[in-house]
Amino acid sequence: MLVSRLSKREKEIAILVSKGLTNKEIASKIGISERRVGEIVYNIKEKWSIVSRVEIGILTYHLKLINIDYLIQK
């Protein structure tokens, strides 16, 4: 399963990427270097065999790591 391929930190960063945060914003939010965030994003892409941050967002949604109900206007 795709979710089990990621570490806890990778899941955390995948969720933040899917919310549209930049590497710099993620680094500031969780207290690691921007370079390390980039390395983790790269690892996520490798593990999931994808090439873009958009695909990270799509997969995190499909794997139920995020919920986008707040985007739906009532």
C-alpha cells in the first residue's frame, strides 16, 4: 500500500505539500531546514513513482490522508 511506504515525517510533509505550502513554509512550520524538506519531498515522489507536487496532493486525497470538505461551498 502506498501509505505504508512513507515514514511518519514523510506523511506529515505530504499533507503539508497537498495543502499548498512551499518547502520554505513547511520548513518553518515543522522546524527543519528547507533543504531537508526538499529531500523528503523527493523521497515521497520516488516512493510513489510520481513527478510533481500536484500528484502528491492527489494521492494524499485518494489515500484519505487529507479531507477537502472545507473547499466545498454550501
